[in-house]
Amino acid sequence: MRTFFLIFISFFVIGCGDSDTKKAEDNLPKNNNTVVKKARDPMFNQQWAMDYDKDFYQENSINENAHINPEDSYDRYTGKGVTIAIIDNGFDSEHPELKGRIVKKINLSEKGDSEDISQNKSETHGTNVSGIIGANVDGKGIQGIAPEANLILIKMNTESYMSKSDELLLFKRAVEEGADIITCSWGTGSVSSSFSDSFKTIIEKGRDGKGVIVLFAIGNESENNQNDESAMDSVIAVGGTDKSSFRVPYSNFGSNLFLMSPGGTSDFGITTIDPSGSKGKSSGDYNEYIRKEVADTPFHGTSASTPIVAGAIALLLEKDPSLTSDEVREKLRLSAVKRSENLPYILDRQGSKSQIPQFQGTVPQNYSSNLSLQLENDSYTSKKYPITYQDRKWSLQVSDIIPIGTYQVKIFQEDDVVGTIKNFTIDSSFDDNGYKPSYRNDFYGYGSLDLGGLLNEK
């Protein structure tokens, strides 16, 4: 079992550069002529992932696009009526910032079932995650992205072996208790196809058949993560960015990566709550963005990125509770902001009626690397087709007849895979069922969370 406390690994950062995305202009939400601006808690300026604060950003040399672009989201939505289950290693359920937010406490860390979700000093992870989502707006400390969401806190077994049946029970209980969203900042690194099928069956039944939205942190080992809960097609795998607004080097990557969100670094993390008093790593109630005390390490990693996205989804479901899990995924995908400027993207079409399919994508400005495309499945591997590009765009029609089937489509930069379509179907009867394609690559997924775009449907 591994929770995603950061292990920082230095290596060449493939995705970095200047972003051409829109810039934050000031501290005021847009459309403030029609929406009443609510008060922010006193430490809100430290919560750089949530919004732009001019003074704080300039003082700490933060890229002005590093936040999730909330616009007026926090003045319009609070997550009220939405239930989020957090599965983690224990919680300070008496923390003042969580007062009134917890609707159910479940301890499944041992055989049996109890409400004792308490932690020891080494188990602050779950409390840190819960604060990012649900800290109250109460005139003190921080505030969560969804401060009026209902929280189900589930303590899992991190002390000894957890069987796959025990792991499935975590999700079964969350669904039974009425979770709309389940967020998990951990992974086992061992997932079979039978587990994935059972998991999918459990979550599809939730929300009266609309499906529970499940998120997993993709992990902090700077590796291509292929055999983990975050790799399951039925979950949203979240990677991390830092104050530069680009992918942080520790964040795992690969064909399973769906979305990016701020995760921070060991020297500039995500301010959240800390277990109170002697139970925490700091002497106060908060774990701040920089090291304040010897024992105080800023909370950071994809563990921090994932609850940010969970909170954003809670605001979306407050706005429209009728959305299915697939519709939520589509809205996240289409609203995401493309941050990577040193990597190509591929348009994620899902299939083709033709056996000589065509593909499209983009490349960065002043790009000069060799690109190629290959299709493969268990019974067929195509040659690598060279890609030519012009004016930051590329288009390729393969020159061979590809057998009918479902393939992975891979984009190679020199010899490295940098973009993937996981399931591309070639069949004369193919129907995309109205799927709206968007650009992705393996280091940024579909891009970075854009909360304003998600809720305002731009």
C-alpha cells in the first residue's frame, strides 16, 4: 500500500515552457456585477492553487496561471447537497474546520466496522486531504473548495496487508452510504482485470444509476504508471503541477493520465489543515505552504492535486446534480486548459470506419523533434508512420490497410511515447455516439483543471 507522500526525483522535465493561456487579471471574480462576492477566510491568500492573489503571487514568484481559474465559482457554489467520500489512513474528525461537515465515519482498517477513524501522528494524510475539500468558511484559517459538501470519512488499512476483497469493500460502503464522489490519494500498484471489472460494477450502481465519480492520484514516482487503480478506465487519474503552472517532475505520467491540478513541491506546498495539537505535524491547526517549524512539512504531491479536482466536481454537481459520471468526465475534459508547450498533442478520436484512418494533432511553436505514429494491439503492430507538421499542426493518414480491431495509438517523439489514444476502434460500423474529441498527451492528460470553464461551460 502506498499513499502518495512525495518522493522527489530530479530528472529532465519534458513538459515545460511558456503558456499561451489566458492570464489572471486581478482578485475579483468575473461577472461580479451579478454575483455577490462572499468573504474569504484569512488564510485564503495562501491558497494559491484556489485563486490568484496579486500580492502573494508576486511575493512568491508564482506564475499567474498557476491556480485553477475559479472566476466567480466560490461566490456561486459551495458543494451544498453533494456527498464526498474520502478514503485514507485516518482523520482528525474533531478538527474545528470540519465541524458540521462529516455525515459518516467508517473504520474498515480492521476486521469489523466501527466509527473510530482516529489517527496517530504519522497519519496526517487523510486530515490534510479533507481540509482541501471541505474546510469551513468560518472567518478563520483556510476554506475548502467545497466548504458545504457532506463528507464521508473512511479509514482504510495501511498497517498490514489489505486483500482485494477488502479494498472493494471500501468502495461498496462509500456507495451504500450515498457518496456522489469518492477521492483516493493512494494506490496499491497492483490491479487485475477482474478487480477493475468488480470495481466498475460497484460504482456504476451509485447515484441512482448515474454512476459515482471516483478519482485517484496518479502517484509521485516520476514513472509511467500502468498497473494501479489510477490506470482503470472508470476513474479520473490526476497529476500534479507546481507554482510555475507546469507539470512537477515527480508526477507520474502515461496513457491513463486524465487531468492536472496544483500539487506543489516540498518547498512550496498546498496550505491545508493539520491535525490539532500534538496529533499533528505542526503546533497549530494548519499545515502551511512553506516549512514553518522543524517537524512541519508542507503538504504536496498528487495527493494534494486530487482533492482539488474532487472539490471542483462537487461544485459542478451542486450546479447540475443530474449529470452522469460520463458527462462529468466530458465536461472536465473539454474545459481543461492546455499547459504543455514543449510536447505535441494528439486529437483523441475514438475510432474510424475506414481501415486507413486519419489522425490529427498539434506541436509547440518552434518545434523540431522527429515525430511518428504507431497502432498496435495483441495481434498487430503497424510500422511507425513519420509525422510532418506545419503551422503548429499535424495530420497523418496511414498508408497501409489496418485490420479491423481496437488499438492503442501512440505518438513517438524520437523514441519516447508522448501521447496515446488508449482505445481506437477500426470497423465499418464504428459509431462515436456523439463523442467530442479533444487534445491530450501522456504528460498533461487533457490539460489543467479550469474551474471557471467547467462551471461556466465556455
